[in-house]
Amino acid sequence: MTKLPQLKPRQVVRGLERAGFAKRKSKGGHRTYVKGALRVTLPYHATDIKPGTLRSIIDQAGMTVEEFLRYL
């Protein structure tokens, strides 16, 4: 299992956009990105995204950790 790095929300957004996701909406401290039938919601705060939350985002995006890290 690949160890997840500490990432800022803007880094995760860049990875999602490179993977073909588009911003759908933003409400409060969260943003939603979509690609076809896949929908990913992520917290957009000043702090790093926790590893468990990042793993959930990657799962929602339908990717493996290795696939996601290639888009960063």
C-alpha cells in the first residue's frame, strides 16, 4: 500500500482537474468535482487534507492511489 503524502487542497484539485474532473459547485468550505457519473466532494480549507480523507477522495474518483499520484 502506498503511503499518502500531505497535500494541500489546491494540490488535490490540480490532480483531479488533470484527471478530467470539472468543478461543479462550491458551498462553504467544500467543493464538488464531477467526471461523467463520478462525483468527488473535498474540503477546501487552509490546512492539509488528512490521509484518510484523501484516500476517500481517491476512492470517490474511481482511481487507485498510484493513479492519482501520477496526476499531481
